[in-house]
Amino acid sequence: MKMTFRWYGDADPIPLSHIRQIPGMYGIVSAVYDVPVGEAWPLANIRALKDKVEAHGLVLEVIESVPVHEDIKLGKPSRDRLIDNYCTTIRNLAQCGIKVICYNFMPVFDWTRTTLDMTLPDGSTTLAFDTATVEKIDVSKGISLPGWDASYRPEELKALLAEYEAVDEETLWKNLEYFLKRIIPVAAEAGIRMAIHPDDPPRPIFGLPRIVKDRADLQRLLAIVDDPANGLTLCSGSLGASCKNDIPALVREFAGRKRIHFAHLRNVRINEAGDFHETSHRSADGSLDMAEIVKAYYEAGFDGYARPDHGRMIWGETGKPGYGLYDRALGAVYLNGLWEGIAKAEGRN
């Protein structure tokens, strides 16, 4: 398992020099953030990012993420040009030594939380989702939730949501199939493995369809183009926000088939109402057995990339909620410790 750490480029308050000091850190997961969604990423931009990471003794082999334009998800006529651009980006990333591309196919929002600073009993703060809060929102009057206000102007958001009124789950599946049948052959030829991220949370919200939320969805997705280049980012926290998903079982099945290319590892505390909040990575602090999840990866022979996903904000740290240095660093060390412990128990180094 190759441990990585997400970094948001020069705008990230966490310097690469600090990330390098985390024990067992292999590489950086990042993206090109100054190219509009839908346009091809220039080789020069990718190389500049790669050079910056490598200058700090780390590698850049995973990109998170290359965004999928909404016109592709909506199946508009403009999608062919946009998919052509996406394929160009895939080829350019491959030229720069990238091995895995994480992406998602979530309409409008790639994550949803109702608060970014829920205070836990120990005084740390974390990301949380309250089902009742979301259900009370009248989308016709606009949506205002943490992390969204900067994404779209109110009138743009209303117009986009209106377009999705004609898109049900089967329509979205057809649009995803169209996309995958275009990009996966390109990725396979270039030596890139595409790794779709599940829906977060794994359920419909605001009338928007969600189609990557459970085992049946993962099976259907992989069958669309049955090729190793068509794979998964298995996010324990996203899928784990549903009581119906058995994360260790999913890991054993799909990592065993060599279709998990990127592992997002985080813990959540969930209830039957669908509410959840993020915790430390420790098994004891959340609803997920992180030790069993890591063991499942180990026993499946997983040798791909992993990263500690969202962390709490601890020790007075400020910055991008969920993406502070301290708790994610603790998470990386904890996860590597679990892996080492399992290997030692198996009599391996």
C-alpha cells in the first residue's frame, strides 16, 4: 500500500516540506487547478506540478481529480467536444508518469455536508451531515450550505438544478456509459487507471440522482467496460455513510478483483436516520472497523495507492476544513501502523 496525501497546490497552507516529514509518506495526490472545467490540461501545467512535488522528495502518480463537466453528465450535444478534451488530458497525464486518475460522476455537487465545524467532545471540529436539515431545504428558494456558495451563483444553481429535473438514475447511467466507453479505451492504451469516487453521501439529495452508492452500483459500473482501466476509488467514509454498505466485504471483493486503484480511508459515526459525522481514523471513534478494512486490503493483495481522507481540525489548526495537516498526518501513521501490524502478524516484513 502506497500512502499518499492530498495537496491543493500553491494555495494550500500546508507546505510540501511538512508533508514529507510524515513517516511512511510515499507521494502527493493533487490536480491542476487553474484550467477551467472541460478544457484539456496542458502538458506544461502538469509537468510544473510534478516537478514541484518531486523537488520535495515525493512522487506524483495519482491525480484527484479531473472534473467531469456537467454537460457530459446531462448528455448534452457539447459532450463530445468535452470528452475529447478529457481524453487529451488523460494522454497528457500519462506522458507525465501519472498512473491513476480519480474522478466522480455526481451531479452538481461532489460532496454534501450541513456543517464544516461540528464540535466533538474532545474539542476538535469536524464535517457533519444532518438529514433533517437537508430535507427541509426548498431548492426552489435556493440552497445555502457550507462549501457551496462559491461554486455557483444562485441563479446558475437554480438553472442547473432545473436541467437535472429531466435526468433520472437510468438517464444518468446512460450518460455515464457513454462517457466510459469513450474514455476507458484511451486510458487503457495510455496506461492510466481510472478510479471513480462513490457518491457522498451515497443517496439521492435535492432530487438529484446518485448512481455510485452501493455494491450493485459498483458491479454495474465495472461491467460497462470490463477492463482493469475502469476501476474504483473506494472511499470508506462515503460508502460507509450508509448502514447498508459492508466496507470490508466491498474491499475484499473489488480489491480481490484488482479493480480498486485508490483507497480513501476515513472513519465516520453514523445512525439509522442517515446522519453522520467524521471522526478520527481510529476504529474506536467511529462506526467503521478501520482495522478490519485495512486487513481486507492486505489480504486481497492490494498494492495500490491510499490516503487518509478528511480529518478533524485539531490543536487550533485553521485552514480548509477536513484538510488540515495534523489529524490527517496522525491518520496516515495510524493506517501504516495497522498495515505493518498485520504484516508482522503474517510473518512478513
